[in-house]
Amino acid sequence: MVSAPARLAAAASNVVGKVLHGGVADLRPMPRVLIDQGPNRSVYRMTTGAAPASGPPILLVPPLAAPAICFDLRRGCSLIEHLVSDGRSTYLVDYGNVAFSDRRLGIEHWIDEVLPRAIRKVSADAGGQGVHLVSWSLGGIFSMLVAADQPELPVESITAIGSPVDFTAIPIMAPFRPLVDLTNGHLLTPIYRAFGGAPSYLVSRVFRATGISKEITKPIAILKNLDDRDYLAQIEAVDHFMDNMIAYPGRTFGQLYHRLFRTNDLAEGTVDLNGRIISLSDVKVPTLIVAGENDTIAPRPSVERVVQLLENAPSVRFETAPGGHLGVLTGRKARNSTWRYLDEFLAEQTV
């Protein structure tokens, strides 16, 4: 037990840090070097660590709308820091900001151009080795679609964290389905067409709304944990992440809305992109699937469904870990759950 005077001193130190120094979280990004750039694509190699980088390269694949800092939330709770410190050869693809001029870009842009080019560049930079894709949320769906559609790419394995495929298994979406059905799917169409997509401020508010109970009780939680520097740092880092959300391109948002949410195509294992059918059964690399135990955006049933669809993958490992949608990737408990599963999975692939 920590004594009351010690807790009081820690709380006072944290208050000073927040008031006089702008916060207690170390938000410095991990060092990196740009190795490739193109439309909606910047590929970085992470450059420092306790041990020299070795082994097959890992490419971190973020979703759309969320900033790539999801993998580098803060020092002490950064997946990039964890991988680099273990001496793993680590890369990151960053889509950058989405502008109104990008409104005509569809899912095809990411699975035909952005990710394949990033994968090939990482492989070449690592001496021609196969690439292990580690992805979060929609990034996992894109990773699986790319591997299924282009089996010639040098992809060695896929890790998909918090990636939903069965959208009927997401309770927070259930109230909207009657309205969608009533309007024949046109409930949101005029809105995203008018804005050229889903604006970043709207994406941020929706993301916050999925954890509304935590948002309401956050001031009380901060006061109760004022002596816990790591707790306060995590809240600051998550707020920083939320403040940097990115817009969805209009056409991509429309495809996600109509193909994944409205008709739930992916739950049956395929997606139709203008007559081009991509089947998850064509994924033929080892795959790790991780679901968050408290994830309201991608609850376990919506994530676990993909295990049955990856019928031709040589192995499919499914795990659950504490946390919500972001927490399962980079919450404080992810260090001893999700990251440990990832370490074990990657070790199995390099034996």
C-alpha cells in the first residue's frame, strides 16, 4: 500500500506537470526515416532501439480516419516502441490527411495502390524478405483483402486487431438499421456526398460517443487517480489521438456504408467492388485475430466471425484482450495481452 503522504506528493507533482508543463504524457514520436512516398502514402522505417533491428520486416497498417499515431500513442505505451525495443525491423504506412479532392477515392485505391506499393517497398528495403502485416480496425480488413486479391505480394502473415467483419453483430449500429432499411440505404448518402466524405470532426465525435459513459465520468476518474501518472498520461494520449482524427473520402465511406454496414457482405466472406469479387477464403497466410473484451465498435462476435471465413489460411489464431477499440491495440493492459500474443505469433512465423 502506498502511504497517503506519498500519494498526495505524487498527485501534487502530476498537477504541476499538467498545469505548468502542458501534461504528463510523453508524446514524442519514435524516430523514423521516410523511405517511400506517393498519393495517400508515406512509408517510414523506425530507426532506433535497445537492440539492432533484425528479422523479417513488420509493416504497421492503420485504418482510414484514425491517425497513424495509433501505433505510437505515447512513450511507455507505444506498439512501435515495443517492437523496435525488441530489435524487430519495423515500418509504418501513414495515409496523411484526406482532402475534399480525395472524395472520389474508393476502397480500390487502398487495396490496389497504397498498401501493395507500401508492402513491396518495405520488402525491398529489407533485402527482399516477406512482410508481416500488423493492422488495426479497418486496416485489418484492408490487409486481408489485399492478401486475398494479390497473392503474389510478399506477405508472410497478417495480424488484425479489432477488425469487424460482421456488422450485424455490432449493437451500437442496431438502432440505425430500421432507418437505413426504410430509406433503402439512402439515409446517409446525401450527407457524405455533400461533404465529400465523413469530416474529421464528425469522425472524432462519433468515436468519442462510442465511449460516452467514460467521457461523462472522466473528470471524476481523473480526480480519483490524480496520483497515478501512468493513468493520467494515457488519458492525455487518447485525447491527443482523438483530436487528430482524419476524414473519410466520400466514395470509400459510401462503399463501407453500403457494402459492409447495409448489406453486411463481408460477413459472408466476400466483398463486391463494382463487379470485382474478393473472397477472404483466398487469404493463404498465417493470421492472428485479436478482439477487445470491451470493444463497442468491433465487439468479439463481429471480429471472431472472420475465423470461419479464412478457411484456406494455414493457421488462424484467435485471442481476446482487455480494452475497448483503441485500448485493445494500445491500452495499458495491451502490453501484457495483445502485444504478448503478437510477439508469440511472430516468433512462430520465424522459426
